[in-house]
Amino acid sequence: MARFRLAPFVFLISLLQCSSQKEEIIAEIDGEAIPAAEVDGIIQNRLYAKLYEVYKIRLNTLEEILGQKLIEKEAVSRHISVDSLIKIEVYDKLSDAAMAQMIEENDLTRGVPDPMAPGKIMDLKSDRTKEHLKGVFFRKTKRDLIERLKVKYHTRVMLYEPLPPPFDLSKISSHRLNESKSLVEIIIVSDFNCSMCREEYPVIKDIVEKYKDRVSFKLAHLSDSVSFSMLFTECASREASFYNIFKAMFESIESDTINYIEVSQKLNLNESAIRSCVHSRKEELTVAIGESLNELKRTGIVYTPTLLIDNREYFGTFDVKNISEYIDRILRDKE
């Protein structure tokens, strides 16, 4: 069975593939041909971003249809109207205790982000905030109902995201995080000085722990320039496993600053020896790391963290559930 049945994507896919197959010439300079494949090779990631946009629109619409059909089916099974079902399973669930639980679970006790003014916080006691939270509660409760009905009525979704174009990563320098001999490889493109990388670190750690026996994991540095943290980890990797270094670096950050003394102590490293290594090998390491950074940027990878799964950029939601589903599909195809 074909994995991707995305009829509306045929045009975009043809842009990614067909031009190069026909060796279409789209310009000339003094008789020297410029083939479409040369252009498409440069913009293929941007084309894929459009392709993924179409997929997300299609998926969101499918979820709306599924939700409506499942609610109708459940209403029929209970011999009540759809409105009655929504009242019982959604609106009647609202209570002070349920609202307080939602606020606690989502860490909103200090206030609620204002949807109309990013960066501003709404007071929990204001009428506007209370109405906003009611809407959030009703939407969440309805989504939870639909998820339960999906299980009850054996719902399957066979609409998968299209595969992004593969990268040639042979010139990228990376560090192995585990010893798995899996056919599936994931390169974590990250930066120890990146705030978003620190925020997403728990997700990455959970994924590595979950799949360390089935997937080969590596880490590649990416930043605007070579940093001390990169040089430090390169030297530290002589004395400790890179996965332990990876964890220690992210788990020792205090107020956006890496505590190198704590990292050294946690890994039983000789910090002075590491700093001596950084000093003596700085030029050599800077050149080597810099070449890898530039190679990543040439492929179009500019953001951290990024997951490269089997040489393809992962574009989905950055959480354990969605990343796991994506990895599981690839493992099923390979195993």
C-alpha cells in the first residue's frame, strides 16, 4: 500500500522531480544551458515547505470531518441529538474544580497569555480572562471527547506527511550518542547556547531514551559561528561519551549560562586539561567545526534544534508523540 495518497500534491511533486527527469532547459547564457534541475536543487526545501503546508491544511480539514462524524455516530448510539451530546460531554463538564485543574496543569496560575497581544499577560480574575479560559476549556474537552471516540469506533487515519527531499550529509561532522546498529539514523542539529534548544531538550532526551536500542542517534553543531561550548565538548569527548556530555551541558545551564565547572565535575573531567586542549587545538577545531557549520547551512538547515531523520528534515510538531509516530512509520518500513 502506498504511504502517501496526496492527489493535490501532484503539481508540486512534479516541480521537485519531473523537470530533472526531462532535462528541461529553462535559460541560456551565450548558448550555455541552465537546466531546471539546477534551480530545483536549490529551492527544493522551499518547495517542500509549500507541500507540507497543503498537507497540514488537508489534515486539519480531515480532523474536522472526523470529529463531526464521530460525534454524530455517538449521538445516534445514545439516541440523543448532537446538541444534547455536546451539552453532556462538553458544556456540563465545566466546574470551578475542572477549571482550576486546567489552570494548574498548564502552569497558568500567574496569568494567561493574551491571544490579542503577544507578550502580554491577562489577569486571572478579569472577566475577559475567565471567558477566554472557558473557550479554551470547551475546545479541549471537545478534543478529548473526539479522541476517546476515535478509539471506541476504531478510527484510522491514513493521511501521512509527504517525505521531504533527502540531504547529502556525508560532509557533516557529527558525534555518535549511542551504539545502535539500526538502519534508521537521526542527527540532532543543536546548539548548547540556543534557548530554544534548551527548551526542547526534554523532548529530545525522551526520544533518545525511547529509541536508543532501535535507532542510531548523532549530534551535529549548528550556530552562526564556532563557540566555546563547541570547542569544550570536542575536547571533552576524548574523556567521556558524547551523550553524557550532551546531557550534562543542557542540565547544568543556570540563567542561560553553561556551568562548565559543574559539567566537568559531573563527568569526572579534568577541567584544566579540557581548557588546555581548547587553547592548544583552537585553530584546528575552529576550522573543522566551521566547515561542518557551513556545509549544514549550504543544505538549507539554519534553525536549531532540527531533527534529520534518515537524511530528511523533520517538519512535524516538536513533541514526543508526533516525533515517535514519524519514527515508528520509518521503522515499520525498514524492519
